[in-house]
Amino acid sequence: MKIGIDRLAFSSPAMYVDLTDLAHARDEDPNKYLIGIGQSQQAVVPITQDVVTMAAEAASQIIDDSNRDQIAMILFGTESGIDHSKSAAIYLKRLLGLPDQLRAIELKQACYGATAGLQMAKDYVTLHPEKQVLVIGADIARYGIKTPGEVTQGGGAVAMLVSAEPRLLALDDVTSFRSEDIMDFWRPLYRTEALVDGRYSENIYIDFFKAVFADYCQQSQRTIADFKALTFHLPFTKMGLKALRAVLPQADEAQQTELLTQFEASRVYNRKVGNLYTGSLYLSLRSLFDNSDLQAGDRIGLFSYGSGAEGEFFSGTLTQALPDVASKARIETALTQRQRLSVAEYEQIFAETLPAHDILLDTSRDTSRFVLTGIKHDQRQYVDRG
Ligand code: CAA
């Protein structure tokens, strides 16, 4: 029996800042951002959006009457939680109108959380093949105005349904993971922006990738030649390219070209959205599904990395031929219709934070279906305008 990703949807707020505009405002050469970092646009998350609303927007695209009652669990990966105690998954369950007979929990290990959810979901569905698990990766990547990390911000959510006999990707059993206590990136409870040792974090990312990829190959007796594409956690798309280049010499010339071509297909969306932390690897996978011409049965490798640090390399085989033209049209329309903000507007939105008292927010500029309307009695108020 095959277990894997049956459906995969993505959502991000309907506003962005153009990185050429940002480069001019920061007195940088635009090519540093466009080529050196590999990003062209960045999603901007208004105060009326959080991980719950963005996850609801993504999950509502893949949940309908045909699967609603089969969902046994929501595993919500995030490092942008909205409460120290209550999980974002419970809010999401209510907004989606899912039945009460399910487990709803939040998972945290930096950008690795959704991968933990995916692997736990796979194990659960293996034991309960008639059930499905909703896995979320939703985050808001914040480093701060005029910091080196600013160009690697972003935000959004992915939602995946994990099932038996999946229609997108059947996961292989072999997987290699590794964790180590490392201070490359973290966010203390009192901060809304991450702290990061940028270059160090890049080096650790590459070290973890090389270690888990080598271990995976040893365990599975596979080599790089067994992969039609390698996908990566993309905090910024150049990071994935650096990781790919670290193993490319293991491939022959024709395959190097093929892997580089598929890498381009896998970073189309991430270039325009920025970092989604937990969701970034899966946005990249969605980008590959929509922009590549791979065939059913082709094997894809996935590298997940969460600072602090945890990494995992795993794989799966496509269960349908690509590209998925309907998904591509939907996502490209959504990205194209976003409002382009000036740098001043982006800075103003970035500076807005929720107060620690009751507030009614102005939602008139937010075109999303699910919005945060304010805080009442210390409780977040959500509305489904669909
Ligand atoms: N044309 C083309 N390229 C140019 C250029 C130009 N005019 N000017 C500079 N560049 C290149 C540089 O050569 C450099 O390339 P390499 O990385 O290949 O050497 C690249 O642009 C970036 O330049 P800098 O190194 O000078 O950039 P920086 O010091 O301003 O910061 C950063 C870059 C460290 C990634 C910073 O943005 C940062 O700290 N980001 C957040 C941390 C992060 O994303 N780390 C990734 C690993 S951790 C992780 O993955 C978890 C997570 O999600 C956070």
C-alpha cells in the first residue's frame, strides 16, 4: 500500500514588496537580491492575517464533503504560534467546520515542524489506511527592517492531505534524520523577530544536508542517479542552489543539467513569496508539481531543515505526470493579482503589531476569505467571509 501526499495547497497574503524596489531603498545592487539571494518579490503579511487565517485559506482548497469525515488529525507545524498554550490547530478546525472527533495539535522545531507532521501522518495512515491527516506548515518570517535577513522574509501557509493511495506523491520508507543543539537561528519568547547568525546558519544547513543525504544513500543503496529532482527547504532560493551544488559532482553531466532544470521549476513560487519557514519545502514541491514535466514513477528527493537544528532527507515517487496545469493557473493568478506595496507601505505594515488589549481591526484592505478581526477579552476573533 502506498502512503503519501494526496493533495497540496498553498496560500499567501494578497500583498507584496518588490525586491528591486527594496534594493533601491536599501542602497544595494538589485542583483544581490535577484541573483545573490535568488528572490524577486516578498509576501507582506498584514495585521489581519496570522498562521490560523493563512492555514485556513490553504486548507479550504483541499477539504470538501468527499474527505471532511475521513480526517483523523490536524498536525499544525509552525514557529509563529499565536498562543503559548492553545494550538493553532484547534482554531483551524473550527474555521474549517471539521468534526469534533479528531486530534488537533501544534508541532514546533523551527522550519522542520511540517516535516515532523508529514512523517507522523504517514505512520498514522499506515496503521489506519481509511483515515487521512491534514498537515499544515504556516509561518511569518520576520527579521526586521534594514537587517541582513530582511531580504529573506515572507509568509504564507501550505496544507497537505496525507492518505493511502495518494494522487500526488507516494513516500518511500527510507528516511534519514539528524538533530543537534545549535544556535544558528532562534526567537526568544519576548521577540517578534528572529535572531540569526546568517553565514553560520547557511553552513549548518549545508552540513546537515550532506550528512543526511549520504546516510540516506547508504541506507537505501540509492545514488544521486536515482533522483529526477531534488527539492529543498528554501529560506531563500539561492540556499537550495548551494545545497544542490554540494552534491552535483556525484552526478554525470546530463543528470547535472536535468537536476538544475528541475531545481528551477521548484523555485518559481518561492522566488515570489519568500520564506514560509515550515511551508517552504512544500511550496517548492508545489512549484515542482506545477512547473516541471516529470512522469509518474519518477523519484524526488526532499531535504527539510529547521534551525536549532534538525534536518531530514526523504523521498517519494510521483503518482501522476506533471505539470498540474490547474494548480499552476490558480497560484499564478493569485500571485499576479497581489497588490504591489511601496517600501514605505511595507515598512508601515511591518511595524503594526497586535496590542495586549481589546481591539477591532480594520479589515477593509484585506481581500482574504479568512481574517482576524480583532481581540476581545484576550481572545483572537476570526471570521470566514466565504
Ligand atoms: N550580484 C550578484 N550577487 C551578489 C551581488 C551582486 N551585485 N552582491 C552580492 N551578491 C551575492 C554574494 O556574493 C552572496 O553570494 P554567496 O552567498 O553565494 O556568497 C549573496 O549575494 C549574499 O550576499 P551577502 O553574503 O553579502 O549577504 P548578507 O550578508 O547581506 O546576508 C544572509 C545573506 C546571511 C542569507 C542573510 O540574508 C540572512 O541572515 N538571512 C536569514 C538566515 C537564513 O535564511 N539562513 C539560511 C539557513 S537557516 C534556514 O534555512 C532556516 C530558516 O529558514 C531561517
